[in-house]
Amino acid sequence: MISQNTIQQILGRIDILDVVGEFVKLKKRGASYLGLCPFHNEKTPSFTVSPSKEIYKCFGCGKSGNSISFIMEHEKYSYVEALKWLAKKYDIEIEETFATDEQRQQQQSAESLFIINNFARQFFSKTLFETDEGQDIGLSYLKERGFREEIISKFQLGYSPEQRDAFAREAISKQFNTDLLLKTGLVVLRNEQLIDNYRGRVIFPIHNHSGKVLGFGARILKSNDKAPKYINTPENEIYVKSKILYGSYQARQAIDKADECLLVEGYTDVISLHQAGIENVVASGGTALTPDQLRLVKKYTNNLTIVYDGDAAGIKAALRGLDLALEEGLNVKLVLIPDKEDPDSYVNKVGASAFAQFVQRNKKDFILFQLEVALKDAGSDSVKKAEVVTKMAETIARINKAEDFTKQQDYIKQCAEILKIDEAGLHSLVNKFIRDRIATQERKLPFEEAKKHEENARQAEQTNYDDATFNLLFKDELQERELARILLEYGIKKWNDTTLVAEYIFDEMMDESLIDNKDVLILLATFKELLQKGVTEPNKSYFIYHPDTNLSTFAVSLLNFPYEESERWRSEFSQDSGFQKQLFQQSYEDFMRTIAKGNDKQLMGFLKIDEDKTNEEVESVVNYLKLRKVKRMLLENQLDLEKPHTTEEYEMLHQTHIHLKGMEIDLTKKLGTVIIK
């Protein structure tokens, strides 16, 4: 865990222009900077960075955040990984705290393994490019496969020499620990001597999503029936095969932009497709897909297209991961490469454009393809057909996310038609598998409660809440969000000689129960707590970079900047321009009437008034809250009037109504709101 001292050092050094500028070419536009969004494809810049607010916003795709969230989104890092990236950038030494000595030792061991792997990667790469053996054997093999040097460098490929202990001797000379060297699998111990494990092989470094080398795949070049074609790193603290997808580091941004991940089997499939310009591709390493690998895909996209060989082995390998992918809520398609080809050979045979078109035209729905294969295998055997029905019901039951309810019902309908069976019967069988799975996997829930949870999920799906519904609810919260924005923008400004704006707002707020938005309530509580602790400057940056990502995201959303000063405003309406001198000969009221009537069209679209309206905005939001309270009191009083009362009680309630109505009219006049009496 990174210490608070280190985090504060990082936050103190962050410059959002410096951070974002490493990935986006920015041009100054008014008070902000503009560039092409790195999160979606666009030709007209809509990605804006505000140095003063320390946030970014894309008005095309809607993504926004701060420096840390930018690194998390762009590089697909966790919060801690993003902090480490920033610490490295600003040359800040990371101080970590550990709960136990065991955790400290594990962390130190992992860091040591990363260091050794990076050293090995450099050794193998240097051997490939700078030695006669590497060039004559390793590099010539890679070029025969059609790989250009730039793609070889991109994936940091290398070569391990035939010499018995070339790497081992180099590593020992650098004083690397023997036990850790053995743990990496780079060397083995024979007759009490360290021997290179990957002799005479081409080396494929395997990276994590931040670019660190986790381990290696090593392919033999000489024909040897006894030796395995590939050797992989043994599992250790950093190399866990079930959690790795080869090429994820090189593909992460392309997957994000394409909103689709292509999954192939081998290292060379990935490299060939990248070289052809198809970069949203990763490899499973020829093993069955695991939940961790699928979750890694889902980190980038919900759309997975499996591209495997069209032979029986390829089909079998593809189908192995289907059920797990469905459980993770992924939209899975399948493309089978024809003519006994694999993705590597096929893209080299037909070219990049034809390959991409083939993938788009030949995507098969995974579940329907599984049904097609199963029915072909079953033939006319009625027993096998019954097994197919059971298998399909079990597969469909794995689509268990509430948001995928409609998809599940559609599959039931299609499969029932293809199988020529009763749809209701298949539906019942699917539900049975759902209940059985819940009862098995969640033993802590009683069976009946599990059924109830399932039914609740079904009912929730049928409520049909859509974006319009939530937008309608959101409109009622605009003033609450405005209150939170004003606290962020002006909270630490002076209201008068003795009071801050935030203190004035908290004093004037009649009832915090008036606030319905939970995010607003959390922000108010956090701000108030800071004031009570004597922190006189809980400024915007405190909330923008708050470790609670929900609070940080909410703060950024409040500070988005829809309007900026244009270049034309500065050139045509500067303080020295004749046009502005003419404007300021008018009174402020005449000036605003001119604008309101639209008499001066030249000015429309360029207006930017730097007048400080803090007090007006604060008064407005406070009056709104007061009005909200009065309206609720009016409603409560009205409900009370409808009940039986004595004459005196009716008179008191009537007078209360008149008084509250007067307050309502007074407040609405201040707010400029029209009400019906």
C-alpha cells in the first residue's frame, strides 16, 4: 500500500497538461487545450483539458476525469498502478506500508523477479540483433516468417544462444540471486551448475498490461522430437498463466477504441495480425479460457470474437471457453479460419484488408454455432438429441446477468425453433439449471431465498427503466448538483470578512434531508468534516484527486466546462477593441437588454463576462433549498387540512398556509420563477 506521504508528493507534482500531453497532441484554445480524443476515433478535436480545473472532458464520447483517472482509463491501470506510473514520471520514491512481514517479502520477491525478467529480455534482444548467431539463426527465422524488424522490436522478441550457460554466467556476473533465477525458469540446476533453459530458441516476452515482463515463451528452432516445441515460464509470484493474455499490453488501446477483442491461440497469430494493422488482438496461449482471462478482456470491452483454426481441434478449443464467457456477460462471436489455415498464415496469404473483411462477414453467434455442431454430431440419434437439448439449456442458463435477460429469452426462442421443441418446456429447463446453479454456488443462501433473488432479478428486468426515465429523475437533482458545484468552485472564498461561502451555505441550509442525491450528501459531509477539523482550504483538487473514486468522479462531473473563450472573442472583443469600448458606454442593464433582444448578432456566441457572480449563485442555490423546504411544508400542511379538526385548529392551519404561501411567493420572485397561485 502506497503511503499517504508519497501520495501527497505525487498530487503536489501532477500537471495535467504534462500527463495528458504524453498521449495527446494538445493545442491552446482560450483558457483550455484541445486535441483528438484518445478514447474514440474522431477527426475533429473534441477532447478538452482545463489546466485551471485540473480535469479533462471529451465532448464527443463524454469521458472525463483527472490526471490519475486519465492514466487509469488510457493505460487500463488500477489506482495504485496509476500512482506508481506518476511517481516514476516525476522521479518520486515510493514509500509503501505493509500489514505483515509476509506481504513485504512477497512484494520484494515480485519486484526482484520483474528486475531479472527485464534483464533477461534485454539480454535476449541484444543476442538476436547484435550477435552473429542471433542474426543467422534467430533473426533469419523471424524474417522467414514474414516479421519486419519494427514488429520484432515492438514485441521485444529475442534469441537465446546455443551455448550451455551464456545467460546464466551473465546473470551471475550481475550478482542476481540464484534461487530467484531458478524461480524464473530461465535457468535450471544440473550437476550443481546453472544451465540455460531456453538454449537455441526464439524468445517471446510476455507482458502484463502495464508493460512489465511477467515471463517468457521460448520456441525451438531445430527439429527435435523429444523436446517440446514451446517452453513457458513456470508459475511464480508474478507469472500465473490463468491470468495472462499474450499481447494485452500492445493491444489494450486498440481494443478500447474498436470496442472488440479478437482472441487467437498463438503468439505468432498475434504478431502477424498486429503487423497487418489489426491490433485489437490477444492470445490465450493455446489453453482453455479462464475466468481471470475473460475478466481481463471485459476490462477493455464486452465484445469478444474468437478467431480459431477451422479444424476439429480449433472448434473444440473455441467451445471450451463458451460457458465461462457467457457467465462473465461477454457478447461472444466465433470466426473459423478456412482451408486448414491459422490466423497467422491466413492473414499473410490474403492480406490485412481481406482478412478484416473475412472476420466481419463470417462472425457466428457462439450459442447457435454450438447448437449447430451438437446437432451435426447427434445425427438422427434421439438419445443424443435429448442430450443436446439439456446441454443447450445449461448453456443458456449461464447468461445470468440481469441486463442480459432479453438476450437469454431470445436464445430460448431461437433454440426451441431449431430443435423443434416447445419453447415453454425449454424455458422451464433453463430455469431449473439457474436454480440448481444458485443453490450449488451460493450455499450460504437457503434454496427458497435463492429462488426469490432470481425472481427479483427477473422483475427488475421487466421494469423497463431506460435513459429517459433516469434523465427525468436527474432533472429534479440539478439544483442539488449545483449546490455541490458551488461548494467546490467557491466554498473557500470569503462570503464576508468573517465567514467562508461554505460556512454561509451550511448555516443557511435548513434541512439536509432535503437533499436526495447520495453523491451530493457525501460531498457535503466530507466538506463539512474538513471545516470542522480546521482545514481552511478543502479546495477543488482535494476532491478531484480524492482516493474514493466515486467522490472523485462526481467532483469531476460537476466541474466540466461547456463554454470557453474563443479566439475570435479575444481578437475582436479585447479590451482595446473599438467594439468593446462602444459596448461599455452603455449601462450594464442596457447592455444585457441588447443581448436579450438579439439586436447585436455580432456579439452572440462570443459573450464572456468575467464579472464575479459568486454571491448571486450562492444566494440562488440557498433560496432554492429554502423554497424546496417551504413547498414540502405546504404539502404537509395541506394534507393536515384534509383531516378532521376543530375550528381553532382549522384557523391555525389556514394561517400557516397563508404564511407559507407568502414565503413561497417571495422566494420565487427572488429566483425569478413563475408559480400558479
